[in-house]
Amino acid sequence: MKSINRTSSADTPERPEIDYPCTWTYKVIGENHDLLRDVIVAACSPHAVMISRSHRSSKGKYHSVNAELVVPDETARLRIYEILKNHSAVKIVL
């Protein structure tokens, strides 16, 4: 489960303080559900990831899936995000 503490001051914007390791969920949106699954598994490797369908657009063009895994530290969390964000099959990562 994510444990996030928000801290801020007059000079710095609010930034969550995350206690690692923690469970993290990425919502990944793209056009090809099967390809999204493959991209997520590769991006999250060597960590085990649980992938579940989230939504499909009304015309069926876009699919969103949730990728949930335990991230050991911020470096791994941000690395996975960057890999997903930069892959051509991925339209949006939240």
C-alpha cells in the first residue's frame, strides 16, 4: 500500500514523501491491449507486475490497463515510468 506524506514550504512546491518499498499502480493507455501488456511486463522487469483491464473507449480504439507492482525505490519507480512514457505503443501514463 502506498504511504504518502505531503510536505511543503513557501519556497518549494508540495511534493509527496513516499515510503519504499511500496505498491505502485500505473494506468497505461494505448490502442493495442496485447501490446500494452507486453510493454508493461518488459518495463517492469525484473519485478512481478499484476496487469488488469481498466476501461475501453466508447468506440473501442483506446484501452487502459492498470499495472500494479511493488517498487523498491524511487529510482525504479521513475525508470519504469520513463520506459512506459517513451514507448510508441503508449499514449498516456498516469
